[in-house]
Amino acid sequence: MSDPISSPLDKALHAMNGAPDDEQARMQFYAEFADTTLILLLTAPAGDDSIAPHMFETDQGAFVVAFDQEERLADFAASIEGGAAEYAQLPGRALAAMLDGQGVGIALNPGVIGAEYLCTPEAVTWLVAVLEQSPEIEEARPGDISHPGEISENLRSALERAMRNATGLASAACLVKAIHRGGAEGLMLGLLDVAPQDEAALAGAVSNAVQFLGDLDLRLDVIFPEKASPFAAQLAQAGLALAIPEVEETTSTGPSAPGMDPATPPRLR
């Protein structure tokens, strides 16, 4: 079995468990949970638009079983079934959307010491409500832009997490401090060469990252200039470049769950 504290999700859970009264640690865990691809144990092969998760009952309700690493699922499946298992992969946010309103929670990494956690049905509903908050769309009128200066480690981590969603969709990302023509100040994130149909999803990913910080005073606007535009050149010169992960070739042979798009989650059978 893998090292119990080996993934970003493990580390976020460890931090939350170590500081149960720290709201920021709790928010950081759920932010990581939403963006992590989970491996869901099934009782039958996935259908075209529906799946049949393995469930178990506790005094807190019914729970599906999900893991963040394939070897963890394999160990669990062998302990209860003694052989290969059907499974599907989907982001935590998509799994939460599928379960919302069903009275079902998520058992994360059961049996893995230091990495197991019960996400209750109430927590699932709360998470979906946070993720469904849409960013406001308005025409940006930035005046002066400059380097953002030192940003907090929490904000940096949140933006790095959001940039995972930009893989293959944006060619570059630059963060600047902007003074708008109305006099308001805030941060502005420029994502370059994004297709119009992908703009809303990326703006939503950044908005979610900021919401999970819990900083009501933080203003962060997202814009989508073309890479060859003069404004994009200004962003590159003045801003803080954020790394966008490269597209990785998947080696998994397991099926992907129907409804990988959180907007159209699969149905429970």
C-alpha cells in the first residue's frame, strides 16, 4: 500500500485533522477534494450515463467508496471481494454533484490510516452549494496594471490548483495588480488563448479557488486576452507568470465514469 501521507489530498486532510478548529484548513481540504480525480468502486460496469457505486451503511447514513489512488482501491477490493473490481474515475466535484440530494456521503480511502475520511451527506450538499456559485460576468476596464507583489501562500496554492483546470485550454497565465478606471483595485488573472466555449469553466475554476480561501476582501478578476494582443504583452511584462501543468498521457486502463463534466453528472442506478 502507498505511503499514507503521499498526495496533496492526504496532506490537506492531515492539516485539517491536526487543526480541527482551523476553518482555513477545512476549506483547503475541500478545495483539494473537489479537484482530485477519485476512483469510485462500482458493483457493475458503468453504463452510458449511469453508474452503480458500491455502498455501505453506517449510523451516519449511506456512503459510496472512493479512493485517490488505484492501489488503495485494489487493496480494499481484494479485502472484501478477493479479486478485480469494477470502478470509474471522476473528479470529486462531479461525484459530489451526482450524490447531492440523495442522502449519500463519500467514504474516502477507507482502511488507509491517515488518509480515510467520511464526507457526510450534509457535507456533500454544502460542497455542491459552494461549487455552484458562479462568477459575475462584466466587461473589464483595467487602467494601470503592475506586478502583484508578494501574494500569500494560500492564494498561490489556490491558483496553482485552479491552473490544473487550464491544462490544454490556455497557453499562459499571468497575475497582475489592476487599478480599474472606476478607481477600484484588485488582482487580475489573464489566461491567454482560451477558446470562447472554455472561458466560463475556467473562470468558474478560479472563482471556486478564491471562494475556498474564505477571504471576503479579496477581489480577483479573470480575463481572456489573445496571446498576440498588446494587452497580453503588457500582462507578460508586468505580471507574475503562473505555471500551467502540461497535458499528461494517462496510463489507466479503467473506465471513465459517464458525466466527467460536473455540469452533467452521471445518474445513480
